[in-house]
Amino acid sequence: MNEAAQQLNQRNARLLRLATYASVTVAVILITLKAVVWFMSGSVSLLASLIDSLMDGGASLINLFAVSYALTPADRGHRFGHGKAEALAGLAQSAFIAGSAVLVLLQGIDHLLHPRPVEAAWYGVAVMLLSIVATLLLLRFQRYVIQRTGSTAIRADALHYRSDLLMNASIIVALILAWYGLPGADALFGIGVALFIGFGALQIGRDAIQILMDHELPDEVRKEALELARAVPGVIDVHDLRTRQSGQQWFMQLHLELPGELPLTEAHELGEQVRHAIQRRFTQAEVLVHKDPV
């Protein structure tokens, strides 16, 4: 691995660890505040938010350990590294979120069938406003980390924190309506939030499974890699490009079509030029080049 790639990996590792610590910290603060106000109010929509924050906290803890493990260098038993721990964390998060959605849905239906008054609604509104501010700050940092690392685990974490923004806004509306004599709104909003959470869980699980199943990298990445290889003087054509992702690491393998009379030394040198051209553009990529005589 060249020096530029090592520096990139070290920077990404630092950003990923900071993102997991920030996520856990925000989750713990919000869980504490929401638990107190839910106990005071009995609001089902606030309970939905509390349960979601509990799931966020659990998922963030999973991320913290998974990201640390994923950043462990390759060893004799894991020659391609430990990067898929990130995707496993994303899959675990989807299960957490789906479970929270079912629980909130059942609570919402029960409160819709058996309406109960909502107390201390304005305390709930204050906590939701604080949650929105804290979530926006966290998402801003997570977006920065995702742009520079492409982390599946952090992207999954950010997905359900983004859903929290909509949830918190809807809960504010529900609490205000309940305060003015419409307690059924609280249950309806709780059910709506549960369905929204469930949809997010499906998205996270699908993305994680794609990586675990070695899904190809995006088409634009593959297209650019082929163009870079074909642009090297002496290369006739390129075929059989295969790509996959494992955590922060990309893996690419391709076949070069070279003149059949080319000496082995020159063929090897062309292969190295292609490898370096692709790795200069995609520093997180490990490139394997096979030479085919034409």
C-alpha cells in the first residue's frame, strides 16, 4: 500500500471513530431526556421516539464495536481485511429498527382503541425541539464522514437519524393537538412513525445484504476504471472487470488484452501502469491485473 493510501486510511479511521463516539453520546442524552418526559406525559408518540432513541443507542454501540473491528488490519485468517463487519453492523441495525417499529405500532393501535389523556405536553415539545437540534448537528458531522469514507455503517446510522427529524417534527404536532383536545392524533402519529421506521429498516437491510453478497461497485466507478485502463498506451482492450467492497476497501480485478509477442517484462510493466492509474484515482482500491495475449 502506498503512502497516500496509508494516510487516507488513517484519516478515515479517525473520522469513523469520532462519528461512532458522537452518535453514542447523542443517543444517551436523548434517551435520558425522553424517558423522563414520557414518564410524565404518557404520550405514545413520545414513547415511539424514546424507543427509537433506544434503538439508535443500541445500533450506535454496535457501530462503535463493528467499526473498530472493521478497521483492524488484514491478518493471516482474513487476508482481505475485516471490512465486512461494517455491513454486518448495518444488518443488525435493520433488525433493531424493525423491532422498534413493531413495538411502536402495537402501542399506537392500543392507544387508538383506548384513548388516554396526554400530560405535560409542553415538556415533550421542548424535548423534541432539543432532539431536532442535536440530531441536525450529528447528521452534519455524519454527512462529512460519509463523503470522505463511504462507510456503510455510518450511512446506516445516519439514515435512521434522518428519519428522527421527521419523527420529532410529527411528535411536536401530535403533542400540541393532544393538548388541545385531540388525543387520537398522538396515537395516529405514533403509528405513522412506526411505519416510517419500518421502511427505513428495509432500506438499511437491503444495502447491507448487497455488500455482504459482493455486489458490484457503482456503474460510474466501473466505467471510469475501464477508461483509465484503456487509456494506457499499449493496452489493446480490457474485459472481465470485477469489483466489490469490504468496509473502506475496494477490490478490482480485470483482464488486459496485450500484444501476444510482447515480452513478459514489458507486459508486466503495462499491467503496473494500469494498476497505478486506477489506484491514483481510487486510492481505496486494491487492483489485480491479469494479462491476456492477443
